[in-house]
Amino acid sequence: MLITLCYVYLWVRFQKCYTLVIRSAVRRLCGSRVGFAFCTVKPGAARRPISEQPEDTVLLKRGNKVVYVTEPQACDFSKWTVPLGSSLLATPKTENSENIAFLIEATSEQGVAIKWSDYCLPLALSPGQPFRAVAEASIDNFSHLGVAFMEDRLHLDNGLIPEKIVSVLLRESQACDELQIAPELEIQESNPGDQEVSEKSGAVTDHHTEDYHMEGRHLHLSSCHECLELENSTILSVKFASAEDIPDLPDDYESGRDGVEEEWGEEESFVLRTKRANPGGKPPNVLVYTGGCERRFDRVHALLAECVDTDSYTVYHLRPPKALSEPWLNSALLLVLASDEPLAPQLCDRILAYLRLGGKMLSLCSSFCPAGLELAPRDAQQGRICRVSFTKANATELELHALASSHVFVQQEGGQAEYEGQVERWGELHGDSRDMVIVRVTHGKDGGEAVLCQVQLDVAPDSQDIQSLQDFEKLKVSNALRYEVLTEILSSLGLRCELSQVPPLSPVYLLSASQESQDTFLQWLRMQVDGEGVLRSSKLSLKAVSCAEAQAPLPEGTLALVTDPPEVLSEQFSLQTYSLHLHSRVLGRSLLFAETTSTTMDLLEGLMLRLPGEVGLIAIAARQTKGRGRGGNAWLSPSGCAMFTAHVRVEISSHLGQRIAFLQHLAALAVVEAVRTLPGYEDIDLRVKWPNDIYYSNVMKLGGVLVNSTVMGSTFHLLVGCGFNVDNSNPTICINDLVAQHNRQWGSTLELFSTSQLIARSISKLEKLIDTFQDMGPHGVLPLYYKRWVHSGTQVRLWSEDGPLADVVGLDEHGFLQVRSGEQGVVSVQPDGNSFDMLKNLVVTKQH
């Protein structure tokens, strides 16, 4: 057998077919007195014996990974802990010939169990140093794990990387009667559809038992190894599919068999020695302690998800029993303390110990206060909107409104001299007292630090805690600054708050509101594409493909144009809803939809001069990666924002052609009318701001319009680009915020809008306003425009803060803003050279 194994080794070493060897060897030798050891050999170090047996034989080696054929060891289970239901509790103990037992050994200081319940059955654990655990897995799963280990692709879901996999024997193990039963680690056998009830929390978790492929929820091996170039295997970290898949404990302390079917097949057991994957020495876990308040946790969790790179961190709810008993001190990258209830002394001690070990903490209006500081009551300000001054690391001062708590920080007399750490004032209240409400403190010699807040940065403007319209407006105006403060704090505590990687551009789908429109566009398309089926343009090219070919690779600068789209395209857009609310003759009857594109302008810019007038094509995107505004301004375009570009043809000799600057005013007005002409929505305070913005009252912007024009012969070809917030409340404001606030204030039940609905209504209103302007000229639309704009009765200063005072008169015959001053009379301001500063009532020359 040894000769055969050596021959196989040479074949594997030079033919790179070790996957088959590992699987074959495991299957053939399982059940005999032969075991396996997968080990990492550190450079410059002698190999540590896998067992005490001298007969260890090298099966194969790849880089610093070695597989040995050896005899399984016995385990001493003295003072080990087992879950209820573990087969180790069975009497008498038996050894299944198809099972191999394994020992997990971790050299880090954390003593936590590893949740791999989709792939193995945990049997026992020893939380000492080094940490060890015993489990079982099927033959196929054991083989998969071994292959992934050899290819450096095996990552455990809590950030640990395996260093060793060694077989052990259960029947020859000692002191099984000394095992300590851990109720919290109870293994519950379950059938598909069963539910597990946590003994302490009572939380119900659905089991999902359909798929035990290695790309399951808890342990991910990157991909099927057959599909990888073996010499270029990449290491991919484990990420849970969703927060619902994660148990109560941070770092997966519970070792229950979540969703393990009884038909699990042949089982093996193996030993796995592990180390942490995070370069900083801690798994990327963020723990949130709210004293058990689920509503507060949901609020903080949602806030963190909007502030940090969600691909890099996982947020867990640290419940009170776990906070005092579980070994999270060495496993949490950040602790968020968000409970206004008094903290138990034992918990305060654990938090201080966590900081002494180099931990990072954000406290949101908690009672925690380290030495050198104390909390002073300010009961009168609780629940009131206060004005806060926050100093960034670059010394920039931010002024914002936030909801106050009932306390502020004060330094203890003489406390700073006795306190070894530092106390830095980061934020204070406006007023004579300038009370400290945001401070940074350091603790211990290992870099422990905390940022403590006594303003409720986790409370959003649309929270149920905010009732008055005045408070809502103050918080909404400061909402972007609130996120800036939070990201500044989280970044200082070591979290990455940059945006995730920009998603790739998606295929473009041809849609139509009617069969006639679709037939017209397809007939034009067949005449425009080249021999390869590509519609070429200056910005990007579109290749006509079927739905089955949508994901096929294409050259750079070319996107797939799917002419037979599926019935359901996106959660962000519904063709059925769009068609139901579209009431135009031509505009918007045919459309291009992309889940993600650079800009909708790019989709149409190279096509507009070739499009026939009866097509009325528009482009819609769920997300834009390079949205543009007037003067090159960037426009943030996340999901929930309505984004479209419409192709409009206007004859130069027409009323609108002679006053083409009016088109941007009409487009902004169309969005406002799309909302305010619906029954019940008349009082939603949506307005237009000259020259091309969409505003909530005169408070803040929630959208804008950009018009690009090209003249061909006697015709203007115009691309009317529009973007406005419909359902993306943060970090600024959206239309559904206004609807929800109206419902709270007046007790109404108005339905929230979808982007599909408002895009269709806006397109319909725009076509109608253009028709009115062409029939009647400016006077046909100006009364409605003045009714909806924000400038009525306002005074501004021209050119600078010390410039002459002027009254806003209206728009001149070309669509430019008119103002009247005593010194200069009536002055027209052109939109391309000037900007109206709403906050200062100032018309200034725009800086380019």
C-alpha cells in the first residue's frame, strides 16, 4: 500500500490532480486503522509531530500544505464541554467505521466554538488554550474540506483559518464521563421546516436543510474546486447570507445543528487547528448591546449598514446574558453600546477589560462613563432638538441639529490627573455652557479607545420619536451632516466607511408600454445594427441579444441590449406599474432599462440624432455610477432614486424652440405636478427652485434636471435628464419622507410612491407641459410655475453678501431669473453662469 501511495503522490505532484487522490484515499481508507492529517508547515520550522506514531507517511505536498497518512489518536476529554444531544453522551460509546473524529485547535486567545453545522456535527469543545473542538462530517464533506485546505481556500465563518486537520478515535478516548454538558449548546435534531427555539432568548430560527453543497450559508469554500485553475486559487472569506442566518452569539459561539437533516449520509470526523484571518488579529465582528431592546438594535443595525462597508463587517446583537458570560472580549472589532438603562457593575468591568485589551467602542447615550469623566443631568433638554458643534480630525467644524439626551459629560475635579488615558472634546452644545456631548477617551496600553456620545445620533428624522414638523425639518437639514459625523467617528475607531466597490454595468433591456411602440422600435433597430448586431455610438455600443445571451462577455464599451426581457426585471422597476401610470402620446412609450449603468444620458447620447420622432425613447436606471448635474456637479444616485433621460425633439421655429431654456423649468415642474395633482397629495410641499432643482418647501433639495441639446438642421435634439429621491430617505430626503410626515401630522393614510409610478407620471406631465408651451408660449405655463416655485416674495443680494438688495420678480421671456434692485433696476440672471443660494438668499456667480 505504501508503494501505491508513493506512486500516487508522484502522479499528483506533477499532474496536479490531487483532488481525485484525496477523495479516493479518504473513501478507500475510511474505516481502517488509518487516519489523515492535513497540516501547514511553517517556513524555517521543523514539522511538529502530527501524532506520536513514527509511521507518518507523506501522501502529498502542495506549497506549505502537507497531507500525512497516520494512525488516528485518542483524545483525553477531561474537563471538556459537550452540547446536549452529542453522540459522546451515548452509552456505550461506539465507533462508526465510516466516521473519523477530529480535533479543532486554535492558537488565538479567543475561546469560541465554530459554527459549521451545515457540514459537520460538533461533538465536544475545550475552551482553554489552545482551544479545541471535536466534530464529525460526511466523507464527501471531509474530502471537500481537505481539498480546500490544501488550496488555501478554507475560511471559517468567524474569521478563523485552519492550520491542521487530524483524525482521532472516539472509542479509545478517555474520561468521557467527565464531560460537562452545556445547555446553551444543545444539538436539536430537526427535519426540514422544523424550528429551533433558543433556551435563553426564545428566538425562533427557521431551518433550511435543502442544500448541503459547500457553497452553503456557514462555511464557504470559494467555489467548486474543479472549476479553478489549481495554481491560481484565490482565498475568499466567508460571509453569511443575511443577519437572519446568524444566531444570537457573536462569533458563532453556539454549536447547534441548525438545519442538519437526519439523512446526512456517511459521516467522518477530523481535527482542525485554526488561526484568525483578520490581519489586525480580530474577526470583523461589530457587537451591538442595547440591553435586550430589539427596536433599538434594529435602528442601530440599519444605521451601521448605511455607514460602513457592509461587505467587510458583520453586526451581531449582544444580549445581556451573553455580554456577561460569553468570551467576546477578544473577538469583537467594535462594541456599540446603545442602552440608556443603568449598566450592571459586572458589565462595566467587562467593558473596561475589553478596552484594556485594545478594544474599540462607540457609546450612544449609555450610562457608561470611565474614570476622569462623569455624567451631569440635564433633564430639561431631554427629547429636544439641540445644536451641536463637532470637530473633525482635520479641524473642520460641523454644525448640526440632533436629538439631545438627559445628560452631558463633565470632567471630574482632579480626575484627569489620576486617569492614565486621554480625554478629548469632540462635540459640544451651543450655548453659554458649551457642554460636552461627544468625547473620545483612551484606556489601557494596548490602544483601547471609546467615543462616547450624549446626543442621539442613531435617531433619524423620520423616527416615531420626532413628532413636530419643525423638528423634522431641522433634523432633515442636518441628516447628511449626521452621517458625516458618524462616519468620522467610525473611521477613527478603525472601521472602513468607504463605499463598496462600484457594481459592474448590467445588461440593458428594451421595454415598451404597447406592442405598437415595441414593433416600431424593433423595426428601426434592425435597420441600425451592423453585421454583428451592434448598435454603435460615441459613448457606448449596444449589442442586440436574446435573454439567454444577456450575461455573455462583451468587449469593453459594449453592453448587451436584450430585446426579449423576462417578465420580472428588478425590484426597483415594474413595467406594469409604469404602463398603468403613463398617459403620454409618444414620450416614454419605448424605454431602455438598466439595473446599473454609468448614466442614462450615456445610453441615449449616441442614439438621439438617429431616432425617429415617433419612438419617444427614454432610458431608466435603478442605479447610476456616474450621475451628472449642471456644471459638472455630481449627483448621488442610489437605489430608490428615480433616474431617467428622455429624448425630446423641438423645432427651432416653435415657441419652445425660441426659448429652449424653459425646457429645464418644465421638466422640474413636471415632477412636482406628478405628485401634487394626485387626490390627497395636494399639500405635499414639493416645489421647484430656479433654474432646475426640485425642493422640499424652501428647506432642502431632493432632485434636479439636466438638459443637453444638439441642433440638427431645423431641429433641437434634447436629452432631458432627471433624478429625484423617491424612496431613499438617507442621507438627505425623499418624497416618501414627505408623505410619511404628512400622514403622521394629519392622521392620513396616503400610500407611498414607487419610482416606476412617478417616472411615468412625470413623463406624462412633461409631454403635456411641452404641448401647452408650444400652443400658448410662456404665459401658458408661468402661472403654474410661479404657484409651485420657492421664490415668491423673496429678496436676494446680488453677486455677494454685501451686494445690492433685490426683489425676485419672475422669469423673463427666455426663462432667465429676473430681479429688481433700486440701484440697477431689473436684472436677468442666466442659469449657466449663476447659482441661487437658498441658504443665504444670494444670487452669486457660480464657481467652475
